Amino acid sequence: MYTFSPVNPAIVEENPSWAVDVSEDYVTNGAFILTEWRHNSDYVLEKNDQYWDADNVSLDGVNVQIIESEGAASSEFMAGNLDFLGSPYGTVSLDAIETFEDQGILETKAQSAIYWYIMNVEDPVTSNINIRRALAHAVNRQNIVDNISKGGEIPALGYVPPMIPGFEEDRGYFEDADFDTAREYLAVGLEELGLEDASELTINLSINTSEAHSVIAQDVQENWVKELGINVNIDNTEWQVYLDKLSMLDYQVGRMGWTGKYNDATTYLDMYRTKDVGNNDTGWESEEYKALLDASDFELDEEARLELLRQAEAVMIEEMPVIPIYYYSNAYVMKDGVKGMDYDAVGRINLKHVSIEE
């Protein structure tokens, strides 16, 4: 996990801004070293001849293009200017997925990651548990993965992806696109909010700028409007502004995702242990949930520990501070001859093992 990568203390003390740009102070290690970084354009990695296993590193270097537009990136691949397109080096655009699939070159790989909508439980409307439940039940996840994302994703009806040990089985918390149940929750929520009709309720759905996020949000908006009869606005902002909005709880419902950092359920569950956890931008916390996670920290029997974690997940589902949408799958394409671009469980690729065969 790169958060725990060591840095050279002498360099940091001498130049606290050493990581801002490539210079003689920029220290990297591993199979490749960073030699060029043209911000918002590209960066260049070169083989590290001092690496302990350099003899088994095939590539002389790697050039990573920074292309903001997903459509432009797909066009660059089609034009033959990229050897590989896909996470973590970019995204295949929605428009290109079918094209690549028809050509027989689209590959998918299940990933330990989830796409979800988080909710601000300190907001006057989304603080209501029944409104949150109504919104969660009125999402058609199967339609999203079949007709929008189309990259092999799995509808998410829980928080922990099935790639995580102990969570492979469907936990059966709720049904997808259960509009009847959603309307029942909505009726109770409206009464608790003192509203007489669903048309009096407006939900703001916030997303960061992205073709895919926008299309998914429009699908969710359509279901919430059609099936629940509420008003839904989509608020679209650039990434950094968007993150600031979430951290300040200046939103009602917001798009977010999470990739597992290690192969255990706590990589998903721990971020909601308390509302003070840095990545918990919902304001939600539960004493019961925290107690279950705390107990799991000291449980030595593996099956008993997993049961505590599954119980904690069930508490989150019951209170629904987050709406699970789908479990990610990496969709990617690559040129013939590219070998070894293999994903691990959390979606990383070790370039050390990559080679190009003519």
C-alpha cells in the first residue's frame, strides 16, 4: 500500500516539496524509476539497473499517457498509439466498450472494489433512515451493469465485494430494483418529515465530472423520479471541488467508490467505524457497528471473526448510510504481444512482470 512506502528522511528534511516534481531530490525505487513527469500530459518510467532483480525485468521503460477524456483515450488506443488501456492507467469509454467487445479484444477481470452512493446523514432529508432505505431500494443495478457500464460488473447488494474471503456468498440483505418496498419506506419517511406527497421532496445527487458517472446518475434519477415520484437534481462538479463538498458534508447523496487496499473485509468496513475516520464523509456512526468491529479486532477464531464482520455489514445495510451500486470489474484492451499485464485482487498491475513480444 503506497501510503506506507518509505521515504528518504534526509531528502524530506532538506526539501519538503521534493515530491512535487522530478528533480535530483526525487527518490524512487523498485523495478522502475520515475525520470520524467510532464504534468497533465505523461510520465516516463525507466528500468532501474540497481534493482535487485533487474535481470528478470523485461521492459526498458514505460510511458504513461495522462488523458483526461475517456473517449480520447479509447481513440488513442484505436489509432495504435497505446499498448494498453484500462485501470489503473485509464478507463475504456462506455462508447468504446461495445466496439472492443465486437472486435473480440475486450477483457474483464473482477476486482475488489465497489461503486456506491454515500449519503449525508446530517442533512435534514437524508438523515431520515426511511428516505435512505427508499433511495437504496429504488436503484436498478442490473440495468446499470447490463446497459450502461457493460464491463462485467456485478450488482452490489452488500458492501464487501465477493472477492473478499468470507464474503463470497450472497448475503441476501435486499433485492435489486425493489420498487414496491422502496415506496413503502418512502411513505413512512415522508410522514416523518411532515410531507404529504412525494412531489414535495427534492434530492440533490452530486457527482464528479465523468461521462460514466453522468449516465449512471441519469439512470438512477429516472428511477427515483418515475418510481418514487420525487424530484431529483444532478449536481456535477470537478474532482477537487467535489471532494471538498463531500468532506464538508455539503451534499445530500454523492457518488464515490472504494478499492480494497488489502484482502480483508475491514478494508471496506473500517472506513465507517466512526464518523471521524478520514474517508467517512457521511457523518454516520453506530455504537453497535463500532462494537462489532472492535470485537473482531481481538477475535482469534477466524470463522467467529468473519461472523462479527458480517454482522457489522448487516448493521450498515439496516441503516443505509451508503447505497451499494455495483462491484467493479476491470475492463481493458491491449495490443497483441503485450504479456504479463495481470491484475492482483485489488486491481494493481506489477510492471516488473510485463513484456512485449514482437
